[in-house]
Amino acid sequence: MPNMPLVAPVFPAGKEPLPPGFTEEDRENMLQAKKYQDFMTMGMESCAAKTVIAGVGGFAIGGFFSLMSASFAYEDPLMRQTLNTRQKASEIFKEMGRGVWRSGKGFGKVGALFAGIECVIESYRAKNDMVNPVAAGFIAGGVLARNAGPKAVLGGGIAFAAFSAAIDLFLRRESSEED
């Protein structure tokens, strides 16, 4: 092939020239690493993984909020008068644990529900725009309020959709940095 300036050379896949200092063994290692990286990317882009990550993250955040709010809770001295210090501490920690579990479970459920619904909507529509979080918020809000009647389902859907839209608008806004 004659030397043609300004034309990129074409090589068969996997036979590209290696950077200086790399061997064919390094090529195999890079291809293996790329294969694992592709598997990880596919996994992280799946709706199941996004739902689990949002649920675990919601559980952690809910538990943390509960733990922080427990530090502001006041102790009822009359209720625990007959207990010694060790028993009081044990009761307080048990109560805090129950609160962390309850709050974490609630936040995890909301996070997993919203993330799963949004991912399915985004996958179906093949677009990433404001419609996805608003629709997911409406559906998730309705599902969360389903036991309180039709008016609550509609109200919960509208409220969650508005909240989702506000959060997404905040996260999508342009940065104010001037270049």
C-alpha cells in the first residue's frame, strides 16, 4: 500500500500496533480487562442493578437520618426510673436500632421503586429527558399511596411527580461557572 498522507491506517480488529513497551501478552491482558469492563458496564446499566443500588443507598440514607434524629430525641426519665444505667443504654440502643431499620426500610423501598420505574420508562422510551423522572414519580407516588384510596393515589402521584421534577431540574441545571 503506498504511503498516503492524511489518511488513517486501517488495521484488522485485535491486530492494531501496540504502544511502545507493550508485548503481545500485554495485548491479551488488555483485551481480557476490556471484556470484564464491558460486563461491568452492562451490569451497571441494567434496571435490576440500578434498582438494587437505589434500594441499598436509600436504606443507608434513611438509617443515617434516623440515627441523627435519634440524637435529638428526648429521654423520658419517668419511664426508665427502675432501670440501671446499663439497662437504660440497652433500651436506648434497641430503640435506635428499630428506628434505623424502620426508616431505612422506608427510604430503601421508595428509592428502589422510583429508580426501577424510571429505568424501565427510560429503557422503553430510549430517551433521557424530563418526562422519565416525572412519569416515574407519578407512578411511584401512586403506588406508595395505593392503600389510602383513589384520591390519595392521584395526590401522591402528583406530589411525587412534582418533587421528582424539581429535583431533576436542580440536578440538570447548567453550572454558573464562566470559562
